[in-house]
Amino acid sequence: MKYYQETLAVAQRILIELCRRQRSLIFWSIFPISILLINGLILTERGKISIAKAFEIAAPSTLVGAALFFSCLGGTVATVVAEREQLTLKRLFISPLSGTSYFLGIFLAHSCIATGQTILVYTVSAFLGAKIRGSVPLGILIIILSIIAYIGVGFILGTQLARRTEDVNALVATFGVPLLILGGAFLPTSLFSQRLLDIAKYNPIYHMNEALIGVWANGDSFAKIQGHFWFLSLFALVTIAMGWLSYQAMVRIERKL
């Protein structure tokens, strides 16, 4: 019960601070919608397919490849770095708040943001005629695994590589943009050469993208996307474990300073 209450308190504090910075919420809403519209229009024109089908394909790529990346990975890095820079962590460690609750609170807060973006992207897509073709629970599970993976990587980068707020953009751009392009977030993977596809198989964003497109755009069964699913499951498990260890290492350092 103690962990539950503390986790909710941390998540609530982060979300309230975000709501006070309304520009961030507006930008996190505008960004996925703009990427969705651009991707959908490109697919309609170049793929010679209907608008509805184009947005059925564009929605998963926009969600896991763009929206969740910046809100969960970039947002987690920014939160950790800002709290260290503002000495919020030191004040929290003086209180009875446990490190576990703080970790889970950040996870919960950014999961809430990701849920809002998911609803936003698919509401706009539905308005433009798109439908979810396959299993809804399986698609939600893929999104949850994507969120876990992104937040885990966010903790690793935020605790080990970023020291100042200025480092956040550089980190996200350096590690993220090539992976986003190679993962099919901005260009359909059907345009990739075989060599690029072979490289993309080691990219978790590629597996997020292909799995969700397969399930919700093409109506594929679990059997057809199980390779992507198991890769993503293993990656999410490893990254959240490494994120937790990185967070614990940062806590030990911060308490000594």
C-alpha cells in the first residue's frame, strides 16, 4: 500500500507539472498528429491506396515510431535530468519516499502520457476512415511493451549519459533519429533495400512498427508477428532491468554528493 500511494503521488506530481507547462502538452499533441497526416498523405499518393487504408498503415508507425519515442524515451530522459539538475532528487531522498516508488512513479506518469497519445492518434485516424483490423488486446500488449522498452532506455540514457538539460536533445537526436528512420517511422520499410532490412532487424523500433502494423493494419494473427513480438518482449525486459540498475547506481551517487 505504501509503494502504491507513493507511486501515485510521484506520477501525479510529474503530470501536474507537465499540465502547468501547457506548451509541452500542446507540442506533444501537435507532433504525432502532424506526422500522422504527413505519413498518411504520402502513402495515399505514392501507394495509390485509399485514404482509410493509408491511415491504417500510418497510425501504428506514427504511434510507436514517433509519438511514444519522444514522450516515453525523450520524456523520461528529460525528467531524470531535470530532477537531478534542480536537486529535486536530493530533497526526495531526505523524505521517507522509497527509490522504488520514485522509479515506478516516473514510469506511470509517462505511461499515462503515452496512453493519451495513443487515444489521440487513433481518434484522428478513425475520423479519417481508418479501422483496427486485428486483435485489440494483442495490439495493446505491443504498445505496452514499446512503452516499457522506451522508458527503460530513457532511464539508461538519463542516468548514465545526460548531466544537463542541454544534453537531452543531443542524446535523443544522436541515438533516436537514425533508429526512427531505420525503424520505418518516417519511411515505409517497403522502400528499404535488403541490406537495410537486414540491419533493421536489430532495431527494436522496426519490430514495434512491424508488429503493430501487422496486427492493427493488416489483421495478422499472433503467429505471423511472433518473431517481432518475442524480440520486443526480450528487449523490453532487458532494457527495463538495465534502466532499474542504472537508476539505482545514480541514486547511490546522488546520496553521497
